[in-house]
Amino acid sequence: MSKPRGRAPVVTDGDIRRVARALLVEQGPQAVTLRAIARELGITAPALYRYYRSLEDLLETLRSEFCADLAAELSAEIATLPDDGAVQFFAICKGFRRWALAHTREFTLVFASPGVGRSGVMRRFDEPFGRIFLAAAGRLLATYDIVTLPTEVIPVDLREDLVGFQTELLAAVSEAGQKFPAEKLDLGVTYLMIQIWARLYGHVTLEVFGNYPIPLSHPEILFDTMLAELGRTAGLISD
């Protein structure tokens, strides 16, 4: 007679996410596969489909968790700061860089992996990370006169996309409870916000992946200089 098979281990959704996170942090995004997770848990890969429709479904859950982790760190930091939109905004930018450098593989999954374009991390205004930026933007618009380009200077081919983004921003900021005159979020401010994010994200990504064109002994100085330039351009910092 053959021996009866042992009972399969009982696993939970939390177990699956814990193992997936460990594989990601210890070995990188390429190590996170359903087969590898199942092997660590002592179950078969098909058993994971009880919890997730696909690997991408699981990765999407991890992305959301990492965004929440980042938001929690940023919230704790700005809670200690003066109620000043510019001060808090620059702290958020610096906190984002600090988190990315301390959690390079989590950053890679959330901000630099295939699929991010579809999920649109920065457009998920209902997630904790998006709400942090929305709140900061709302405070800036409520208390500062942002200096921006006039509409006619904005490239014509970009305006339709910017109008769509502007509409989404207005709705999201309103839902977040931020009160300010709607006309302050004009097309120029929307354009500026896109440029700020592009420069912030670009700098952090280059630093995380070591892709600066020259070696930098003090990349934080370049980062701080870039933030100061953005602040002066937007009228948040005076010379």
C-alpha cells in the first residue's frame, strides 16, 4: 500500500504576500514567480489561483502595499513640519528620494516595471501615495501664487492631454477635501506639475539605477539644487 499523502500546508493571503515580498527584496522582481512562491510555501502553484487570478494580480497588490508604505513614511514626516505647503511639498520630494534609495527593488516594481504605465501610479489619486501629493498640491494652490507659463506658450499638441489631466486633478483634489479657487489650477499649473514630476522621477530613477552620465560623489546636492530651481521657477522660493 502506498503511504497516504501528507496534508497540504494551510496558507493565507498574508503568507503569500509575505513570501512574495521577501523574494522581491532579497532577489529582485524577476524572482517573484508563482512557482517560486508555491515552493517556499510547500504548496502547488495552481493553489495560488484561489487567491490571485494571475502573477500580475499579485504584483499589483504588492505595488499598492509599497505605495501605502511610502505614504505612511511621508505622512509621519510631514506631520512634524509646519503647516506650510511649500515646506511640506519639498519634504515629500526628499522623502520620496530617500525611500527609493532605501527600497530600490520595491521602487523598481512600483515605478520602473512593465505594467506601471497601465496602472498609472501617479494617476491613482485614491491611493495613499497619490493623496499625499494631492494634499500638498492643494495646500500650495491655496496659499501660494504659483508662477507658470501662459497657455499660449504651452505646445499645442500637449494641450488636449493636459486638459484631461487638469479635469482629473480638479476632481481628485476636491474629493480629497482641499479647498482653493478652481481657477488657480489652470493649464499652466497643470503643465508645471507634470514637469515637476518628470524631473523628480527622472532624477530619482537615474540615481537608483546608477545611470548618471558622470560619477557623483554627492548626488544629494544635485537633487537639492534641482528642487531649489523648481521652487524658484514656481515662485515658491525667493532668491
